[in-house]
Amino acid sequence: MNTQFDTLETKASYLQSDVTDIKATVQRIEESNPEDVHAMLQTINNKLDQRDADIQVLNKRVFNYRRFRSKSEFADIGFFHGGA
């Protein structure tokens, strides 16, 4: 009968150890989760900043192309040659 109690006591001890480990893991997750969310949001923000920068570069290229085309079209009709 004592061995059965010893076995139950050993199992209870293991369970207590497991519960303690689970509590520590949950606490670690709870503490680190805001940091993980912040890191993910920072990554998203950096990607958006990069995309915005890429769009600005493309907008400048389009603007310069249109400006060049306009000048080129005016040159084709003699607008910039021999002005009044």
C-alpha cells in the first residue's frame, strides 16, 4: 500500500513540475507577445516606408519623362528654336 502512495506522490510531483513549467511558459509568452507584435508592426512599417520610397522614385521618373516628352514635342514644332 505504501508503494501505491509513493507512486501517487511521485506522479503528483511530476504533475506539479509540469504545471510549474507550463505557467512559466505562459508567463514568458505573455511577456514577450507585445514585443513580438511590436517587432511585426515595425517590420510592416519598414516595408511600407520602402514601398513609399519606391513609388516616389517611379513618380519622379514619370514626371521627368512627361516633362521631357513635352519639351521634345515643343522642339519638334520649332517652339524652342528662333523664339520671338
